[in-house]
Amino acid sequence: MSIFLVGGGDGPGVELALSQLASDARLRAGGETPVIAIIAVGEAPRPVADWFADRLRSLDPGVLATPVLARSTEAGEPLDEIDLASFSTAHAILVAGGHTPAYLAALAPLATDVRRLVSEGVSYLGYSAGAAIAADEAIIGGWRIGGVPVAPEESGEGLDEVTLEAGLGLVDLTIEAHAAQWGLVALCAASIEAGLAERILAIDEDTVLKVGEGALEILGSGSVWQLTAAEGGVTVSSSRASG
């Protein structure tokens, strides 16, 4: 079982994570057809799910990529409920990207079930929003703290103040995606300084943090930024894929 946290974008890192997810699903399936549930949430979730399904089939034509779609309003309010039965028998789960508040609203009622499935050996890949909500405490949006801008407004997911809510609880820290590309490392530092979080991992695009039974592994072309509360401020370091 692995948890793949993808910082968004596209490239060899994303492709490698999808390929490894397909391999995990095939291993769990034994001799059966490997099924990967693709959960997509938004005003028009079908094209999002189709993009991932096409990528998975190009990497492993034998994989059955099953879309699990939930519509939401522009503000992220759910219009459809996700039925646990739609993905409970899948051999791997992929939670796609889009409007983070909408993804959390759709999946929060199933958080206990998702944790159970992962603990039983079902691999999880979260892409962008899907990575952010995997955390214990998820940053769901916002671009100001105390009225002070800490990130570009267009990165705020429609929210004003930086907002954290209980996530799916698959990893015991806070995750941010599109780190360098959207200028969100500064937002993470400001969030820690304001006491909103103690530790945040911010993942660049085309970069993957892989959480498995061994040591953490970084895949892809970018960096994973580690921000931690420290006496008198915030410590920031970065790591890249080895080799």
C-alpha cells in the first residue's frame, strides 16, 4: 500500500505516480482485473475523471478505471453524494484535483471509510486537491491571514482568509500543492507563524510525495518544501528526488 500525494501539473513525475498506482492495484487484484476508482468533484467532473482514466489506460491497458463523479456548485456545495459502494471494492483510489473545498465537502462524510480502506491495503493517489484533503488538517483555501495578503488572490479557492479544516486523516501533517508555481510556500510559512498549523509539506507541480511502509520518497522534477514551527519563527527546507 502506498499514498501518493501529487502537487498537480503534469510531467514524468505524475506519470510515474500513476504507473506505480496501477502496479499497486494490479498487485492487490491478484489475478482479477485491477480496478481504480477515480473520484472527481466539481461543476463538470466528467472531463477531469476522463483525463486520469486515459492516462491510466495508456500506462496499463488492462486497468479498469472507474469514474466516481459528484457535482458541486461553483461555491463548492455538494449537489451529489458519493456512495461508498461506488469505490469500496476498488483495488486503488485516485482523488483528482479541482476546487478543494468541494472535494472535502464531498468526501468528509466518508473519511472513516477511506482511512479504513487505506489501512487494509488500498493505495491512494491524491492529485492537487486530492493531496491537500488527505491531511489530518487540510488547507482548503484562502489567500489572506488577518486581512494581510500572503498569496495571490487567484490561489485562494474562492475563500478570503486561509482556512484549515479536518481532512481525511491519511497523513499526520498538512499538505499544500502547487507550492512554488502558485507562490504558496510563503502562505505555508505565514500559516505556521499565525498558529494555524505546526508543520506543512508543500509539494511542487510534477512532484510526488510517496508515503509507504518505508521511508518517504520523492518522485518527479520539483521540490517538497518542509515548513516547521520553530522558536522565534519558521524553519524552511526543501528536498528533491534522489538521482
